Amino acid sequence: MVVPHRLIGLLLSLIISAFCPINLQAQDFQTQEKVTIAVGEWPPYIAQDQKHNGVVSHIITDIFAELGIDASIKFYPWSRAYNETRDGLHAASAIWMDKEERKIDFIYSDPVLIEQFVFFHRKELLFNWKDVNDLKNFNIGGIYASSYGPELDQALTKGEIKLDRVNRPQQNFKKLLKKRIDLFPFEINVGNSVLKKYFSTEQRQKIVHHPKPLLNNSSFLLFPKTLKSSKDLSERFNRQLKIIKDNGKYDVYFKRLEQGYYEQSKQDNF
């Protein structure tokens, strides 16, 4: 009796699958795994109108892709992104600065981003500073619920320095132009993004920033402790993050940011 080649192949495949079903199923699941990352608007790092949803979103989704995971970015108001992730509705939330109370509910990744806060001011203003004592004679604008580092926050608490707070950064840039405030402490790249989006070239040329940083902050991806998978996922994420930092790819993302890559057509490829 002659057994057709097709039947032989079928029998062999059944025998192989009988002996190794676990490995095949695990591999198949890994290639199809999908997660959501809850975020808020923080241009140019995270923004719906940027290519790849901004440079930080690009880094995060690329890292997950290297792990065999399809990560999609979901935009929400910041409080909703935080709360839903804390409750386990998302695999992680990005990006957040370090606060002790957040460690109750989340596992922190290694730093994903170093943010630099500087003082924006009118170009005509002769401004220089070495410490917070040099700021006492200036009218300073701020954002509600924002922290400006331990030294400036302490001076604000003591009443040594006053901050005129608003809800949105563009409001403070308008106040700078109208000379209603002298200084505006804000993240350098976010500030430049806001200026480019909301102000004319002529207006932007009137505003500069001091080269001395007020604050350098690390920001993190937060994994909810409510999900059992978070510990393993955060460790895998950190290992891949270290790889791209060590091999130089991490720096390429930010060089592209400086070159305006993320403002280009979303149809372009990395």
C-alpha cells in the first residue's frame, strides 16, 4: 500500500504537535499579545498630532514591539489615565515624575525621559540667576498643581517668592509678551512646542530661555500593581530600554526630535 505524501505530512505534523503543544501555543500567544498604554498630552514628547504620537510614545511602543508585544497609545485626561491604569485597565501609563505616594499603586520603570525645566523670559529682559534668592524681585508665572523642585517649592511655601498660576502654558507665554510676568519656569521642549503651536514667528522671537536649568527631572512608565503581569513586564521593558540606551538608538530618537521629524507626515517611516 502506498501512503500519499500529503497524508504522511499530516501524520508527522500531528505527532510533532502532540509532543510539543505547550511551546507552540506560548510562542503563538507572544506574537499576538496586545496591551494599551494610557497617556496624557505632553507635547512634543506625547502628542496626538505628532508622528508616532510623539518621541516618548515612539520609544515605548518600539520597546514593546521588540518584546513581541503590540502596544497601542490611548489618550485621556491625565487623572483618568492614572486612575484607569491603577485599576488595571491598562498595562502601563506614561510618563510620570517620581512621587512617593505613586509607589503604593505602581511599579516604576527605569527613567524613560530626563526633562529639563528652564526660565523663559522676554528677550529684552536682562535676566541672570544663580540661586532662588536671585528670583525674589521678579514676577513669576506658574501652572496649577506643578512642582518646581525642592528649593523653589520651599521658597514658595515660605512666601519668599510668589507665583501667579494659570491652567495652561500658553496663558503664561501671553502674559510674558504683555509684560504681566517676567519669568515662566517650564520644561524646555514642551515650552518650545507650545510656542511653535500657538504663537507667530514674530512673537516667538521675543521670548528666550536662560541656559541654566532650574530642574532636571526623571520621568517613568508606571505599571499597576493590580496586574500580576506587571512585575515581569516592567523587568522586560527595563532590559530592552537599557539595550537601546547602550547601543545609541535611544539618542537617535531625540536627534530626530531636534530635526523636526515628529512634526512630519505620519506616512513617513522611521
